[in-house]
Amino acid sequence: MNARVNQFTQLLRRLPGLLQGLRRRRFGARPEQPAASDLATQEALRESEERLRLVRRATGLGMYEIDWVARRRYWSPELRAILRAPADLDINTDIDLLERIIPNDMRTRFRAKLQASLDPERGGDYDDEHRITRFDGSTGWILLRGKTFFSEGAEGKRPTRSIGLIVDITDRKRGEEANALLASTVHSSTDAIFSIDPDLTIKTWNGGAEQLYGYTALEAIGRSLRVICPEKLHDEQAGLYRETMNGRPVLLETTRRHKDGHLIPVGISGSPIFSSEGRVIGVAAVHRDMTEHRAYEEHLAFTLRELSHRTKNLLAVVQGLAHMIARRSDDIDAFEARFRGCVQALAYSHDLLVQHDWQGATLEELLRVQLAPFGGVDGAKIVAQGPEVFLTPPTMQSLGLIMHELATNATKHGALSSPTGSVAIGWTRDPSDNGIRLNWQERGGPLVGQPKRKGFGQVVFERIGASLDGAISVDFRPEGFVCDVTIAANNLLSPGKRPQGDRPGAGGTVH
């Protein structure tokens, strides 16, 4: 396009006589009667004018001419089409018409270059690209190349006319912007983006590819794409190549090889690269590291399996609780109250498990959620103290029910039923097997007596406590009820399996 513009500009520069004739006819000057010797020259000029008109129509080039003496201008039909000017627009009534289609942010530059082209010392050339606002409100880009001609006067040279060509380069500019956006996207992407030729030779290699596969662009470009493909997957790679070279895009999750030899799960998207003639000349590919995605899917599958397993266990526990509570309830109201409390205790433990991704939690966290309905571990009525201990999910469920029963009994009959009563909970490591010993001690409540029959709480201690692989003992001391719980080490999480993340009040005294 630029070569053609240069050719036409040179043509205009060689035809001053033609332009002078055009000016006379367009601007209403009365032509002088030609001499017989000038007839051949004028005929040649008319032929040149017709050739120029044909060229403009064939290429869509717009032409303008400005008579600085008569203060008049001419726009060719092609230029009016480029600028989408109304057919009835009188371009001679507004001397700033061309300037007004230039946006404000480019107007200063336009004025400076226009003034420079009107300076005889600078040769009169104008050559620039401009963003424009067309008369219909749409935006675009033009390439403007012009020439100003000067005449000698009493005060020196002065501009007499300017002529020029205008090309609509909107498509080219938008293509450049799209290419720049694409280049920026490829450069900044963390995905591996590269291209190969019909011989499977790597032609481009972005930073994401360097990071994913370990090869720098200098190492990768010029090598076969097989360098990142395990040998057992060469047939798969060849199949993908055939698909794209036949003009069909491909999508696949597979495995590729890092420079150091380890395998990487990747998602592959490949598309054919077409020439201007529509022939496939290569393949553009995007490889995405699927390591985290695969790990997430595996973890999700594990979580769903674990959820199904624990749901079945939970339903079995609920069924067992309903049976035990029904046998020891005097009426439906007593059954409902006791059953609702036990189910809520199970729900608290499971909420805590969900927060820790079903991996368990600390004993301190379990105490916080189970004792919250009874006033909470606030340092006044209930104090808890002991080392950091991580419980397995089944242990959380069993111990949560035990804590709920202890707190329920303390609220109904023990220390928590009295304004002056309190509960102290402490635990230490058991040196014999590295399990824990937990002590629940009540003080300041009503006098305690030995119960006449085995209550629901004692049944819970015996049946559910057995799952802790330890022992539970109770002592109905007059000054306050005492319960000791031992939990075997196999019910605790080892350091390498402990849940990660923030935990409220980890370690020390809970209050």
C-alpha cells in the first residue's frame, strides 16, 4: 500500500500543469484560449487526468487539493467516501473542516506538521498517519501524504496550493493493534504457547513454555517437538499433528516431558496456521500445566468418598443414639430434648471437620465448638488448658459427644447450674504410649451424690468411650463431679498428617 502511495505522489509532483488546469476548471477561473501549438499538450493532460481518475477509483485512494490563494478546496469522491461525508456538505464554508475530524489528542501534532508543510524552507512535504472521527461518528485511521507548491512574490515564496492522497488504513491499524494484543498475551501468559512448522520443528517458544518445560527459547527453537514428548506417546503426538495439518483444531489432556525428565500432565489445544492462500503452513499450540487441576480432582474424589463413608458412619451413630436415648427416656419430650442435643453435638464436630478439609482438628478447637452452647470457654465458668493435640476425625466425633454429655449434666445438676460453679478441663501427654489424659473437674456447684441408677451419660461413656481405645472413669465427689478420659495415641494425628491453616487459640490456655 505504501509503495503505491509513493508512486501516485511522484506522479502528482510531475504534473503541475495538470493540477493547474484542474484548479482553473474546479474553482471557476476562465481558461485562456489555447494556442494551436498547445492543443497536443492539453490533450495529453486530459488523458493523464483520466488515468489518474481510474487509478483512484480502482484503489480507493482519496485525493484532496487546497487553493491557498482562492481559499477553496477540492475532495475527490473517494475521499468523501473514506470520511463518510454527506453528499450535500460544502467543504469550502469551513476552513478548519479537515482539522475538525482529527481528535483533540492528535490535533496539536496535526497543526504543527501542517504548518511545517507550508514553510517553503522545509520543502512542502506532508506525511503522517492520523486517527480520525468520521462525519458519521465512527472512528478510523488514515495515511495522509501531500505536497505544497509555492510561487515567488514580492515578499518571497508563499504557498499557492497543496495536493495529496489519503488512504484508509483502519484495517491495517486494527490488525496491528490485534497483533500487539496477541503478542502481549503470548508474552505474559503462564501457559506454554509455541508454534511448529510442517516438519514438527519448533518456530516460536514463549516464556510460559520455558517455565513449563525447562527449555529456553534458544534451546527449543529449531528442535523437533518430540523433545517434550515421551517415547510411548509419539504415536499420539503424530495423530494430533495430522489432525491440525488437515485443518482441524484439537483438544486433549495428556502427558509431556520436562527437560529434567519428569512427566507433566498437560492440557493441549492446537490449531492450524493458514497462509493467505488458505494452505496450512504450521500449527499453533497452547499447553497448560494440569498438575494442580489433577491434584484437585483427585482430592475432590477422595473427599467425596470420605464424605460417603462418614455419612454412613454418622447415620449409624445417630441410629444407635436414638435407640439408647429411647430406652432411657420417660416421655417423648425427654427423648426429643436429649436426641436433639446429641445430633447438634455431632453437627458441631462435622462443621469443624469441614473447615479442616476432613483431616481432623485440635482438641482446643473441639472444646470451643462443643462448649459454646453452654457459655463457652471464656475463662470464667469454663477453663481449658493443655498442649496442642490433633485429633483424628472419628476421635472428634466420639469425644465431642462425651464433652456434650458432660456439659449437659453440669448444666442440669452440676457446677454450671450454680452461679458460683466452674469447670476446669486439663489434659497432658501420657508418657506410657504418648496418648493423652484428659480431666474434667467441677467445683462450686451443688453437693454431688452417687446416682441410684445408670444414666444416659454413663452409657455414652461406656459405649462411645470404648472407641477411644482408652478408658473413662467418673468420681461423684461431694465437692464436685470428676471425669478422667484416656485416649490412645492411635487416635491422634502425627505431625506429618496434621491439617494446615490458621487455628484459633492453638496451644496454651484456652479462655
